[in-house]
Amino acid sequence: MAPSATATSAAPDGRKNGDLYRDYVDDRSAGSQGNQRLSIISRHLDPPAHAPPDTVYTTSNGVPMPHPYESQRCGENGPLLLQDFHLIDLLSHFDRERIPERVVHAKGSGAHGYYKTTASAEDLSIADVFQAGKTCPVTVRFSTVGGESGSHDCARDPRGFSVKFRTDEGNWDMVANNTPVFFLRDAAKFPHFIHTQKRDPATHLTHADDSTMFWDYLSQNPESIHQVMILMGDRGIPDGYRFMHGYSGHTMKLVNKNGDWVYAQFHMKSKQGTKFITQADSASKSPDYSQKDLFFAIENGDFPAWDLSVQTMTPKQAEEVWEKQKINVFDLTHIWPQGQFPLRKIGEFVLNENAKNYFAEIEQVAYNPSHMPPGIEPSADPVLQSRLFSYPDTHRHRIGVNYQQLPVNAARTPYRMGNFQRDGGMSFYNQGSRPNYLSSIEPISFRDRSVDLDKLHGHFTGQAISFLSEIRPEDFNAPRALWERVWDEAARERFIGNISGHMGNCKKEEILRRQIGIFREVSDDIATRLEKATGIKGYDGISNLRFNGTHNGMAKDKSLSTANGAKSKPSWPGVNNGAPGAGTHKSLHTGIHANGNGANGNGVHA
């Protein structure tokens, strides 16, 4: 019998059927006494007196059960019964509790907090979040890079540092690391490099027992040298996540209300300062040292915080620093000198709330560098360009096509969000009965375009080419400065000890001879010390070496210059090795000045 057409409710309290689902906020706060959730610390104290629990044990379809451990069987000693839905339901869900772990950044920790813009950046960007005094909630996830989900928190490894800013114009995901550079600048190398950070396919051993793959890759791709020095230096094992900085690494673009734009690099500076753990001390730490440190600091009210700062560079300056200093703003292995391009603080964020359920809020949180509100745009950095695709692609595989419907990933905008992305696995918010196309029956509203993409990106023209970068003398400038001007002698000695200890697990001496030759291009002092520490004589630099992963622009013999000894027309690094050389931005007439040094003092012409 069909329900009455005049029926207005389907529950005794007047709620409609569609309103009976459990609320996420209620679920997140639930304990055995409903919303009376005990803190982690108070759980371990004498429990307070409570009314009888209002949380009832049930099957997944809500049927109350008298005990979770019982099962149905044929008599006292007979086989189990297939009709026992409670048992089948329990086992079937247990078999599916895990989702694929992240291929990189699998081991991580995180927390929630808030961001506030303390100094307006409206001269640089139209992004609403950069207005003075603007605030938004954030979720931050820290991680190691190479290890699996159960790996040690104190491994010598870069750290991921990702921030989800829930702005009024949609989510902005800053997908950063604790180092300003990385091991590579050619996008296609990334999967290959990460494979060398994993277990050996035959022995299933990590670098702790066999570092051969690690050093083999590095010795064939010398542009990694800057990151290698940072990794093997004091910053290689930060003292937990609270005492480390974060860096976008990639160059972004910021565009203001006039349509003028600058290149930008973001820095997140720890208000707690930085600390490190030595290689020797790391062995004494808990495998979950960083997780424990972060969680209980927040639980005890010691809220960690970071300043958000930005370096900026005009298009003209980007051309000039390449032509005069050989600094490539599209190169993830290069840095911008802060004396020349000073940091400008624009805001700060604080972490003041732990996750109440790690899986729901940290394991399922998904960051995507292509999540940018108007006023923030990607540059032509090839590694960034590849990440714009790869990150959301892996989230759709790992979590599901509707991963952005999960509460921890959902945007929190002041307007009702709408699009034509419907259905798919586990679709919870499916946008009601509005037609799923651009309809005149129930039209959706639009906002005017705020960014002229042609002005912002249209200066790139050219033929399709096969590109692979080459190693050049300028790639050793920043690593050399790190060794000669930044580190003191104690730091240098720790570096040599870390490197030589790690090299001790490499099974191929030829690999180490090549790597010492690469270090010799940074400083003969490094190479000489490593030769003494390892007992292996390295090459006299790289001029007589061929690399399988990189063209050698420093080779004396031209037959050694092409990667992997290719005889046919090689992939081409070009005159500028992928950098924006003179004339790249000749069609632009920008009025914006980097670092706020414009005609009126705020970065914009009057």
C-alpha cells in the first residue's frame, strides 16, 4: 500500500526519513556515554561515576546484540551457522578495515587548528585568505617520506609538511616538506627515485641493512646533491614535528586585483625553533616518537605554531637571476637567496586540537597541490606540474572518487557548493534533485572570472620537445655555501659520520667512487674526508663520468655528455636548462614589485 500523499513525517518526532542519519559531529564526539567523551589523559585515571551508557552494541544495520563475542553453531560442538549475520558482518568488515597506505608519506601524524593573516598580502594576491585579520580552520599532517606506515619516526628522511587551509573560497592545500629543495627536478624521475627508497625487491631489506639502491640512484643523478647534504646533515632527523620548518619548495604565482603577478615561495617557520636528533640518539627513541610528542604537547595545552611567510620575485627578476646567478625558479633543487629575496611574514597558524579518531581525520585526510583559490596559481615548475595530477589521482585510488565528501576533506564555504560530479562509490552528498547538467530548468549560479589566465600563463609558446635536464656547475653553488658558510665544524663532522655510516651498507664500491666524485664538485674537503672515513678513493669530479639519469654538461668528452649514452637525437636540456631565460616574459608589463618595494611602498604602482 502506498503511503498517504498527505503524510508529512516519517518519525514520531517529526523528522523526515532523510534526516535520520547520524550526524558526523555527534559521532566524532561520541563515547560510551554519548557526547561525554573522556580526554586521553583522564581515561587512565580513576573513572568518574556515570549514568548507564547510552551507546548500545549493535550490528552494522542497527540491531542490538547481547554480546559481541558469541556466535551461532549447530549444537555445543558443531560447526558455525552461515545464517549468523552478526559473525559474518563482523568478519567481513574486519577483512576490509584497511585502505591502501600512501605510496609516499605513509607514516604520519596530524592535528587541527586555525590560521590568521597578521599582515595583509592583498598587494600580492586577490586570495580572500590574505586579507588582514582573516582566519580559517586548518588541518596539518606531518610525515616521513620513504618508509611504510609502520616505519620509525626517527628515520633519516625528509619530512612532509602539508596544510589544508579551509578558506571562504575553497580549500587551499599547501603540500610542502621540511626542506626547501628535493632530490630531482625532472618529473618522470619521481616514481623511480621513490622506488629506491623502498625495500629491495629480492632481499626485502631497507637502507638500514642495504643502501645500495639509494646510493646507486644518487650517484647517477647528481642534481640530488643539495638535498643529499641537507638529508645527511643535522636537519635529516628533526626532533619531532614541532621543531622543524616547512617549505613549499615549488615556485607558485600570486596574482593581485590588477592582474599583475609575481613568482612566490612559501615558508612556514616554527615558532618553537628547530631541534635535531643525532644518528646515535635516534636509536634510543620510540618508533612513534614524533606522534607521541605532537599529540601530548597539544593534549597538555602546549600548542605548536608556525609563521607563514613568502618570498616573491617579479618575472623580470626571475630572468635576471638566471642570466646573472644561474638560479632557476622552476628548479626544485635550487633555492632563492633570502638576502636578495627576503621573507615577508603574512600570517601564522596554531595547532590546538588533536584528532579524536586518527583514521577518520589523519589517515583519510587528502592534500592536493592543485587545490588553490583564486589569486594563487602554479608556475611552470615541471615537478609541481606533475604533482597537480598525481596527488588527486592517488586519493581517488586510495580513498575513493568521493574522497572530498569526507568531513576532514570537505570545503567549508559560505555559499552552497554545486557542480555536476555525482554518484560514484560512497556518494553521501549527491546534491539533491537538481538536474545533473547545465540546466535551464533549475539553473546554477556563477561568479565572474577573477583571474585572466592568458595574462598569467600565456607567455609560454613553443614546439613539443623531449626534455631532460643536465648537471651544470651552478648546481653545486648552494651545496657549497651550505658546507663552507652555514655549517660549523661540529656539523661538518656529524655530516661525514652520517654519510660514511650510511655508505657502509652499500654493496658496490664503484657506486661510492662516483658519489665521492660528485661530492668533490661541492668541495674537495668533503671528498677527502669521505675517502678517509670509507677507505674508498673517489673520482676526481664528474668531468669524466657518464650518468644514466642526467645529461652531463660538465663532461670533457662529448661522448659522455648524453644521459645513458644515447646515440640517437637525445632529449634536450636547452640553452637554459629549463629556466626562464631573457625574453621569456617579454609580452608582460607587470606593475607589481617583489617584496613590497613598489612605488607606493606596498608593491603596487600608484
